[in-house]
Amino acid sequence: MNAGEIHVPVMLNEVIEYLNIKKDGIYIDCTFGNGGHSKSILERLENGKLIAFEWDKNSVEFIKNNTFFSSPKFSLINDNFSNLTEHLKNLEIKEIEGFLFDLGLSS
């Protein structure tokens, strides 16, 4: 994969369908990786918000070089999703429409 290229996840359409994205909902991508799921979620939001977790510094650098993820609807938390509760409390987020955990193998 080239720098700045967004990965297309396996079963992307099925995942997005099951998330049943509401245009004004708040969603959490707990495993951002290279942004494939996040991109599809963001494309469906109008007034909603997507918060992504990623602890890999290479993926965080990827986001800095990709203007698609500069949307005000998107926030990245450079931490492990195991600290999810703490971060959502700090952001004063009390209701989430959907969570995504892509826990597949990383190559």
C-alpha cells in the first residue's frame, strides 16, 4: 500500500450495512488502522461524529497526510481502545450509535 492510500477492508459493505449508520449519529472505530472503515462511515455522516482509536504511530502519521480525515466530523485518539471509557467521559459523550472493532489479523 502506498503512503496516503486508504485500505479497503474485507466485508466492508456488510460491516457498514450492519452499523445502520444514522446521518447524525456518533460512531466509534476502535481499530482505525489505515482508515477503510472510517472513510465509509464518514461518507455517510452529515451532522454526526466519528471518533477513531489508533495506537500505531505509523497509522497516526498516515492520517496527518490524508486530507480526507481533516473533517470536523472526525477525531482521532492516539491510544488503545482499552481506554475507551476514560476518553468518552473526557469528551462528555454519553450516547453512541455504533462501535466497530476490526479484530482481524494484521499483515
